Amino acid sequence: MRVAIASDHAGFILKEDLKRLLDELAVPYEDYGPATDVAMDYPDSAAAVAQAVRTGHVDRGILICGTGIGMSIAANKVPGIRAALATNAEMARLGRAHNDANVVTLGGRTTAPDQAREILRLFLSTAFDGGRHQTRVAKIAQLESGPGSTRTTRT
């Protein structure tokens, strides 16, 4: 497995910590920046990592901003990306097992480093369960085809 990792200025310190964990786990990664904690716009980092995942250049992505919310919103605009904000290990596990999340987002200001390392370990080690979840993931992919592509009428 190969991963891409990036942050904005608010997630820079946590990104550097998680890179050390990736080194310990011998997981190859590409750092999409930034190189310092100078202020920058998180959508730029989200787009770079999401495109790397989308094209298959890497298998999974890791994005860190202040809360993880902005990165999640931005990454999920890229077709084929299922970015999951994980604030605890169970969310990371279920994001992979049930949603086949291919990007995890974290909050540099809201997630303790030990907790972030646990989240990342589970995100990297959990397989997609498939089965009934595959149907749901396929419906998510249909949403990318545009409005009305999965319209359901209830009476």
C-alpha cells in the first residue's frame, strides 16, 4: 500500500507526527505538503491528495487541517473519493469497513497525537467488508453522475 499525506498550516505538526508513524510501519508515502506551517489554503492540499488517490497513483490518502472538516468537504468534491472524517478509532474502522473510505481526514487542533496514530493504524489496516456495504458504496458513486441519478420516490 502506498499513501499520500498532506495538511494545511493548522495540521502541519500532526502531519509530521503521522509521517513518523508511517516510517515505523514501513508504509511508503508521498508528502504533498506543505513543507512548513506557513498559512495556506486547505483545498489545495485536499485536491492534490484526492487526485493522487483518484488516479491510482496512491492507494489511500491522509489529510489534516484544523478540524478535518474542510479537508473532508474539499476531498469529497473529487469523483471517486470517499473521504471520512475520523475523530476516533471506531470511526476510522467503520469508515473503511462499511464505506470503503479511501481518504481519512483528521483535525490537527482537535485530535491528540496518540489518538491520531490509533486512527491512522486502523484506517490503514481495516479492509472493506463488501457485501451489503458494496451496494451502498455503489449508490454513492451514482451520486457523482449528477442530480436525479439515484432518485427514490417515497409515498
